[in-house]
Amino acid sequence: MTTDPTPERPESSEPTAPVTPTPRGARLAFRRWRRTRPFWAALWTGAGGFVIFFLPMAPLGKILQVGVGGVAGMAGGIVLMAMALLILLLPGQRHTAGVIAVIAGVASFPLSNLGGLFLGMFLSVLGGSMAFAWLPEKPARRRGGLLRRMRPGAETPVPAKSVGSGSV
């Protein structure tokens, strides 16, 4: 038995072009990333913070007439947008950020033109509650279930014993 040497590929003088991602591949990668975090909760919270922040924005003369109330409304909008980023980037902190978003959204009602004319308040409360309620996707169940042994001569399997349960 003899082995033939593998034919060598001719080396080309042109460097290979980098692989460019296709729009479909990028969309699928974004979908996978989005499903690992409370994306829609962050989006609604951020939109509510945006409305609450920019609704009191007016020419400087109007802000000076509004006074501290306008500044407090803008601060509430900044807090809500920060909570939206926290929800999106750190999904493990979603409960804390969701509660803070709901509180800031409700507090925007007296602080910022009726909570951004109710729209900003509604969006931030919706996003904060969605963030609090979001659960990560559970891993897929394995097929086969529990390992069961058949008792010799029995028709039904014997349930597996739990280790460390304290029962004998």
C-alpha cells in the first residue's frame, strides 16, 4: 500500500477577502442576542424616559419660568433612560431596575407635565413592569425524563430514589 501525497494548493498572490456578514446572518445574530435579555422592556422604558426628558425641553426662557419642576422632569427622564440601559445590558439586575423605572415613571406625573402627557409615564411603567416580570428562557428538556429501573417480574418501573432527601 502506498499513499499518494496530497496535492498542494497553488498559492495565489491575492489575499483572501474577509467574510462579510449577510443581512440575514446579522438579523439572526441580533435575534439570538435579543432573546437572552428583556429587550422590549428596555425599549419601552427608554422610550418613556425619552418622552419625559424631551417634553419639558423648551427655549431657555420657558425653562426659567418653569423653574425646578422642569429640571426634576429632565432628571427623571435621565434616570429612566439609564434604567433602560441597565435592563438591556445587565439582565440579572432587571428586578431592581424595573422597580426603579416604575417608581420614576409614577413620580414623573407631578414632576414633568403630567408624566410626559401620560405617554411617558405609561411607557415607563409598562417597561419597568415587563422588566420585573421577564424570565430567562429555560434550557430545552432532555428526552427520556427520569432514569427508571424495571423490577424483575414487575410491569411498572420503580421510581428512582432521591439522594439526600432524608427518606429511607
